[in-house]
Amino acid sequence: MRPRDGLRVTTLVIVALVAVILGWVGMTWWVSSGHGVPEPGWVGLVVMGFLGGGILVAGYQVKQVREGRSVTPMSPIRAARTLVLGQAAALTGAVLTGWYASNALIILPNIDVASQQARLWPLLAHLVVAILLAVAGMVTQSMCRIKPPKHEDEDDTDRSGGGHR
């Protein structure tokens, strides 16, 4: 993978799966020692939604400048920071997806109990918004992508005269 490739969906899936496994092991221990599954606050939904929306707006601004449709100039450092912020949001969304999924998995065996059903809905809402945060980060990354010049698309052996490095 070259640095220009950015984050891949497979990376996010692996991060989410690792978070599910670690979260499930940690929450199994936590629940077995007499504690309950923590209930996520509704503020978390608002914050994740706000972050996802802000990241998309920033990415769209970079895309407008990149395509020459914006009259307002943008510094290259701001565009780079937007890209990194989008990638960070995608990774954060993947970790949170794994965390909320692991908490939901802990509750599922007792889903026939009404109190556990009530606890599952906020977790599922957070799970969906965490997935949307990861998607917003990946969309922002794609909006910030600059196509490489033609000569960079060629193989390294073509540029170096056929020799090996």
C-alpha cells in the first residue's frame, strides 16, 4: 500500500472486528463481576452526528476547491488536515461500531427480558450512527483525493530504466 492509497474499507472492518472482540471480552468480564452494561447517552448520538456532518462539509469544501469551483482560496495545509480528520473519523467510527456491537452482543442472550430490550435500542442507535461516522470519514477521504500525474501511474521499473532498487 502506498501512502496515497489512504484508508481502505477492509482496514475499517478489521479495526471494527478487533474492537468487537476486545469489547466483548472486556464486557463479559465486567458483567460477570456484577456490573451492568453501560447505557450510552443520547448526547453521543448528537455529537457523532455533528462530527460526521462537519467532516462532510469540510470535505465538500476541499472538493470544490480541488475542482476549481470555489472562488475562496484554501491553504493546502487545511486540505491536508481535512483529509486526516476524515481518516480519523473513519477509524473512530470503526472502533465505536465494534464497541457498541460488543455491548449489544452481551445483551442479546437476555433479550426476552423487557429491561434488556429497552437497553438494546439505544445501543443499536449508537451503532448505526457510528457506522455513519465511519462512512462520512471515508466519503471525506474520497472528496480530498487528488489524482496522481500520469508519470506516477507507471511502474517504478519503467522510470528507473528497468533496474531494481
